[in-house]
Amino acid sequence: MTEQQTPEQRAAEAAEALAAGGTAVTARAVRERSGVRMTVAAEAARSWNEREAQTEAVPEPPAAVEARFIALWREAVTFSRGEFVEARTGWHATVEQARAERDAAVEDVERAETERDALAERLEDAGRLHASAYEALTAARDEARAETLAAREQGVAAETRSREVLAGQRSRADKAEARAEAVAGERDRLLAERDELRDMNRKQED
């Protein structure tokens, strides 16, 4: 800086020096470095900042570049829309398949519950039949004992008749017992079917 420089020149050099040193170019910093009046320092700082802003400003893109960018943008949007439609279609198909599988599972559960209820009714019927057969067997045995005792009381003359009666009662008792065993077998089979159906229902629910 020389004595022949004007205040404006000193202020401009001070602004350049501040910028080169990494210091913000402000009116106060320019005044302190150049020693000029505040009005001159403020004008120098403003001019330097305006030039710097113009230097850093991004110019508008050429028409050809802008046209190419618009074409690329249109292509990207079209592609994105196509991807979205495809994804949405696939998603809808997945949802519909899931709903169909859910409805089929509900039908299977309802069918299994119906079969379970029917099996429970058959099991109850078998239980009642078994109880009835057991009662009939007990009654037949009691009747046979009573008739046997009565025959014995009538003496030796009635022994033959007593044996015939006893044989008949035993035959009836054997039939009743066989019926009871058959009913018990049916009941056990129904219980096994019920347990198997219950296991199937648990597996479907899991």
C-alpha cells in the first residue's frame, strides 16, 4: 500500500487481503485494516461481496441440457409408476391368496368342529348304551340268582327245572355281556377318533 493510493483503492486491497486470509469481508474489518472512513469501507466490502456472489452463482443450464434433463426425468417417472403398478398388483394377488387360504382354513376348522360334535354325540349314545347293557346284565344276574334260590327251596324235584332256568338266564346274561363288550369297544373306538380329531385341530391351529 502506497501514499498515492486513494481511500477506495486501499479499501479494495484490504478487502482482498481479508478474503485471502480467510477473514469475513465486512465494513468494520476493511476500515480497521485500511484506515479509511466507514462509508468507504462499507462500499468496498459491499462491492467485494457482490462480485464474490456473482462468481459463485450457478448459471442457468443450456436449453439442450435442460431438455435432456426433462426427458430423463419423464423416463424416470414413467419407470417408477410402472414399478409401483406392478408392485401393487403383486401385493393385491398376495393379499387375495392369503384371504383364500384363511377362508379354507376356517372351513377346515368348522368341518372339524362339526365332526367333533357328531363324534361327541355318538360317544354319549355309546355311553348310554353301555350303561343300559350293564343294567340289563346286572338285572339278569340278579333274576337268575333269585330264580335259582327259589328253585332250590322247592326241593330236589325242581332241580332239573332250576338248571334249565339257570341255563336260560346264563344265556341271556352272556348275550347281554357280549352286547356290553361290543358297546364298550365302540365307545373306545369313538374315544380314539375323538383324540385323533383333537390332535388334528391342534396342529391346524398351530
